[in-house]
Amino acid sequence: MTEQKQRGNHRQAPPWERETDAEGVAFGLWLRQQREMREITLREISEATKISLRYLEALEEERFDLLPATLFARGFLRQYARYVGLDPDEAVNRLLVAQKAEEPAETEATGERERSGVPFAASKPGGAWRNVLLVLGLVVVLLALVFLVPRLMNREGDERSGEAPPGVVPAESRAERPEPPPRPPAVTTSAPLTVTLDFREDCWVEASVDGEPRIAEMRVQGESLQLQAEKTVELRLGNAGVVDLEVNGEPYDLHAQPGQVRAVTLTAPEPEPAPAPAPAGESTSSPPEPAADRPSEL
């Protein structure tokens, strides 16, 4: 009995509950270790939270420049932490510390480049190649101008020399040119429900069409999105005040301010009922009018 108690007391805890020296571990590495200890893949988190896989990879690789606005990045991290089983507040605090630690490093590197006189673009990976390509492009443009300008000038001179004297109309202009045939009207097909969204600023969008999830991603300023459905379109907007919504070409007011979240369900209009068929044996046409009396012949 005593041995069983001792065995129970010495039962090993799961790997993520053991005490580890997490203070000296980088944010991205710590995040990936916590996920891998629980044997969870990034794809599982992406499918469960509807967060793009590239945003999850950017969090673990500390590529903060690939993430959207700070507000959305924190929201992604909180969903990540809840799914993995971490404290969301602790994860966000680690993210803020990592971002603050990165800012002085970038400032110091920029100062060193300025003191050494090395341009910023040249210090980036591939910056030298970009400069070389830029110079080559300028050389090609100059050569094209050198060869094309004389040819254009010669062509203009030939055209002027071949012009007819004043008062003489060329035979080509006298002949009536046939008009091009009219273009056939464009055939467009539209679903019963067409929803168009125009984004004035960045906004997170989740959309389901006829009950099936279609998208869950960040849309940036200036983009447009069109959805077509047979019955319904369900929308969830993270910044509804900056979205212009149209339903079948008509404006739809979301009654939202910038920063507000809105969920809306749009339904296709009911089709007009077809006219009932006439009963058998009855004619839908009007009865014939009686013939007018003809005058008798004398």
C-alpha cells in the first residue's frame, strides 16, 4: 500500500506542466515548443480557428512584419493559446516583450548603417541585386529611346512628304468605309443573391455561402469582395464601420462604426410564383366577337 502511494506521488506530469526555463527562450521558439509538446499541428489550429496558416507561421517565426494590425495579431495569438491550452494573457505579454526587444535592435542596426555610409537598401538581402537590375533597366530604356526616336522622326517626315496638296481629297477618304458590325450584347448570369463588399480600411472577414464556410481572412484597404449564393450569405466583419455593402446592387446599411464587429445574414428574395395553368377544356383566349350583319344584296 505504501509503495503504491509513493508511485502515485512520483507520477510524472505532462511535458507542458514541467518547470522549464522559459525566460531565456525566444517568443517564437517558446510558442512552437508548447505546441509540439502537445502534439498539435499548425494546420489543426488553422482549421479550428479559421486563421490563415501563414499568420500562424509568422507568429512562431517572429515575422511580425507579415502580421496585420497589432489588434488582430493579438486576437490571433489569443485563439492560438486557447486551442493549445496556454494562458492567453501570458502569451500576449510575451509577444509584447518580443516586439519591444526587436525595435531597439532595428534602430541600432539603422544607426550603424547611417554611420558607415551604407545605404539601407543595399544592406538588405538582395539589395545589391536590385540596384544592379535597376541600373540595367535604365540602360535598356535609354538605348530604346536612342534607337526609336530617330525612326519616329523619319516616319513623320515620310508621312508629311506623302500628304496630298491642299484642296485635294485622297481617294481613300472619299470611299465610304464600312462600319464595324455591332458587338453582341454580353451575356451575364447572376445568382439569386449577389453580395458585394468594398473595404475602405483593413477588416477581418468570415463568410459562409449557403451554409458552407467560404473565407476567413484579412482584407486590406481598397480591396473588393463579391459573393454569390442561391439562398443565404452569412457575414462576420471585424471592422464593419469601414465596409460598404451592396445586396443585388442596392446599398445595405450595417449601422456600425469603425472598430465594431457585426454579424449579418442575407437571404435571397423569394421568386415570383408562376401563374396557375387553366383548367382542362377551358380556353384562355377571349370568345370570338359576333360577326356584323352584312347588308343584303338587292
